[in-house]
Amino acid sequence: MSTKLDRIKVGLDLPTSDRTGLGWSELRDIAKLAEDVGFDSVWLDDHLLYHMRGAAEPNGNWESWSMLSALAACTRTVELGNLVLGMGFRNPALLAKMADTVDEISGGRLILGVGTGYHEVEYNAFGYPCDHRYARFEEAIQIVSALLKTGEVDFDGRYHKARECVLRPRGPRPEGPPIMVGTKGHKMLRLTARYADMWNVYWTSTNNSPDGVPPLRERVDEACTEIGRDPATLERTVSVLTAEPDAPPWWNALPTGHSYKPLEPVVGEPAEIAGALNAYRSEGISHVQVSIDRVSTGAIERFAPTLEFIRKGAQVPQDQPR
């Protein structure tokens, strides 16, 4: 489903946290409106619990794969993905089957976004092992990739097994949905270069600015070169934070187990926001996933002119800062 365009693709990252107060009906309506106004994709965060530093208790989250499956059935054109799935939360062979099934439901619109996960609170709370996350992911991605791309795997590892496993029936794409890995570490980037179709990094790692992309892009290129892959064959994606004027600045309240520099969301008039997003394309990014804090159907309607500027190739006016 992922295709080359003469403009940057723009997705919407929908929150699953109970901090937002959004339930299924609201998320459904926001996603359908996002499709109608021209977003290219819709994404869901994947957490079970999320404890912000200084908070008395963690936030809860809807289970994202269930929500994504429902969105696959009630949307028509947008690509759908998780930003990104915690691989440790799901058996890898079953995850491949789930992915092919959702790809079938959506008519070939799924992007399977995966990562190691990092937030120890939720692993402990739900009884998942949090040790050796890289080693566990290294085995899991081999199983998922083989099943989606070839339909079969026979794997016997330290943490995962899938013996004489076959994927039947198959979804609408012979080699399955594209795999996207969210990471920035060298070892994980090598796995990304070996097994993924797309790479993603979150706005916390770029300081929410195109200026933060080049050093990360160089790491991705290096990883591709090390395994003998043409770097141009790995699609690059980045998430970007925007905010409504009345949104409280929660993004600078560090979550436990995760640190980043204070940052500012992208704000301004539609032409300015469009220019700020277009600036990522000049850094080799083909697809951005936009988080709109205080997201609602009204916020989507207010964002629609930004998408129109992007479709028309809008740039920030020369006298306007990015």
C-alpha cells in the first residue's frame, strides 16, 4: 500500500491513553474524519500502562491491536499501523498471523510497526519479561519477517520457537504488509536494515525538528551499508508533535525510564505547519506521523487546510521561521 508520492505523506497518530478521555466511538469518528480530509495514514500508540515522572499513578491505555482491527473494518483508504508495537507483548508467530489477518480486513492497508519496547512498568504489571529485550527482538523479527514474506518458518531459539510453522490463509499481499521498525540504536538499526521495509523514529529523538534527522539518517545509512543493502531501499519515517493552542505542555514531563530534551510542538498557521512538515522531506523523510495534542474532530477540521497546503507543495514564507 505504501507508494511513492511527489509530496510527503502525512499520517495521524491517535492516542490510546485514558489521559485523553477518548473511547472507541471518538477514536472511530476522528479516524474516519482524518481519512475524509486527506490524511494518508492513521496510527495507534501501543502501551498497556504509561507512568509519567512525578505522577501518582500510571495512565492506562486501550489495547491498540484490537482498536486497529476495528479501524481496519470502518475505514476505506488510509494506511493503518502501530507506532510501534511492543514486540515483547505478543508471540511473534501469532503476531504475523494477526498482521496478515488485519491486512486482509483492511484490503492491504496495514503497516506493521514494531519495536523492542522500553517502559518497564507495563512489562512488570502485565507479566512480560523485560530482560534481554534486544535478543528477544532479534529472534522475534526473524520469525515475523519469514512468515510474512515467505509464509513459513522453522525456528528454534533461546526465547522463541516456531517449528514448521506456516501462515495460511494468506492476506491480500503475497509478501505480507510492510514491516516498520522504530529505533535509533546501532544494533537495532542493523536488524532494521536486514528485515524491515521502513524505519521510524519518534519526535522525542529528533527534538521535534528536521534538524534532528541528519545524524539519525547517517546511522540508518551506515547500518544498511554494513549489511550490504542500498540505503535508498529503506523508507524513512518520523513522528512529529503538534498541539492545539489550549493543550497543556505535558510533553516536557518526562516519563519514567525515558529521557529527552525539552521541546516545542509545531504550531502556527496552516501554511507554516505545512512548511515545517515539508522540511522533513528535504531530510529524506517520506512519511510523517503527526500527533495533535488535544486531538478531536474539531482539531482534525482545523488541520485540514495544512494538508491542502502540503498537497499544493506549500512552503513556509521566506520571512517566517520554521
